[in-house]
Amino acid sequence: MNYIELNQAIQNYSENTESLFVESIPMFIQQAEERIYNTVQFPSLRKNVTGNTTLNNKYLSCPDDFLSVYSVAIVDATGTYKYLLNKDVNFLRESYPNPTDVGEPRYYALFGTQISNPNELSFIMAPTPNDSYPVELHYFYYPETIVQGIVLTLGTITGGGGYNNGVYANVPLTGGNGTFAVATIVISGGLVTQCTLTNGGSLYVVGDILSASNTYIGNSGAGFSVPVASINNATGTSWLGDNYDPVLFYGAMREAVIFMKGEQDMVTYYEKMYQDALMQAKRLGDGLERNDAYRQGQTSLPYKGL
């Protein structure tokens, strides 16, 4: 099931094509995806990245799409992989309390967010690296959403003219192949000088030319436009949609019914259907795909053979 098929199925099952509902469908889908990815540790949704520690720096940044760690290893001068043991931050602080406690790292903990970037998680290692060691991180990640054509970045603005100066929030963007992109627009000297996305919409393609009705930006002026520079997921497919779409569909329908303030029995019905599909997904992700897993501590369900 791709995004267009999923979107249409949600409209069909809910019998709702009202504009605000349709605009919210990408949110329903992404909420369902996050529930699923935080419940089932699909081995198919792991990835590896490599990097390096920094001399005398005990911190290591996590990737932007990081969900949870599977393993962390450093590579010593002989090329040998040495897997770090996961410990609590307190253990690391107690065992290596001084900045001069340097050496080859043996332990790590998830330290939390950076003050300068609340969205960026980081690891703390102990002892503090005494060299720049190659690192391999094997981790569970947030896969790209199945929602197709979300605008990520915009190109160079054509400012137009005759607009009323000001800052205008929640401005619907018009034009292009997609729908429901929204931005905050800043006008100075009668020209649009900034256009900052607040909702990337869906189903746009690179090169789409977007604009806005002056009804939303001061009721005067014309000529503003901005091209779509980049989007996510141009195909509208995902691993989950390709391999086990019932859990995604029923999860999204649950969110849709709640949004519509549906009867409790309908919420209960879709929650049950979602949980039934989720159990089958867990049999795949936490059972069949983990039959001979060596690592302890990860989720692993017993299952009956086929």
C-alpha cells in the first residue's frame, strides 16, 4: 500500500472528505507510524552509521533519525571491534569522576539532549577517549514516513510588490501538485522577504511554484512566488506499507476516529483491530526475525513454527 492508496482508504472507511479532515490525514498516519515504531523492534528497520570519537571529548552525537540503540562499537588500532557496555550515567560518573580519566572507551550511556539543540540526543562514553577511534553505531531509527511529497525546503523567493508590511502566520500556500502547505510570511518594503514553512503539506514535487493569496497577507500586492527545492519520499512508499500495511491502516483509522470525535464503540473497534494487527507485526519483528538473536536485552518473542 502506498500513500495515495492509504490516504484514499482512510477517506473511504471514514466516509469523510471534509477539507480539515483530509488535511489532517498525514498527521493520523505519522502518529500511527510512531506508535508502531516505538512498539515493535523490526530488525528490518535498523541501520548502521560510522563516525569517530574526538580526543578528550566524552560525548558523541546521535543521528537525527535515532530511535534506540542496538550496539555501539569502537575499532582499535588493530582493526578489532570492541563493543561498549551500556551503563547508567551515574555508573560512568562514579567510575570515572575526573576529566583526566582517559583511555579506550569501555562503557556508554544515553546522556540526553544538547542544551544548544534540544532535539539532538547524545551518548556519553567512559573513560573519556584518549584518541580518535572509529565508531560503528547500530541503531533503530525512524524510517521515512510513507506520507508522500512533504515540502522540506523552499528555493529563492520572488518577492512581488505592493504588499502591506508585516508578519503573517498560517498562510496557506497555493499552486503546485500538492496541497495544504502552510507558511509564515514576512513582508518588508512591500516585498515578501521570508517564507518559513510551518506545514509541508503532501504530494508536492520538486520544482512546484508556490504562491499565496493576498487575502492572507494584507489584502494587497501581487507577484510573490517561491519554488519547492526539496521534498521527502517522492514515491510514497515505505517498508511498513510494502510489508505489513494493516497495522498502519488501522493505527491511522484509530487516530482519524478520535479526531472526528467518533462514538466510543468505533474507537474501541479500531483500537482492537490495530492491536490484533500489531500482535501479528510483533510476531514478525520480535519473533520470526529474531529466532537466533545472540544479544540479550532486546525484545524477543517465542513463536510457533509455520
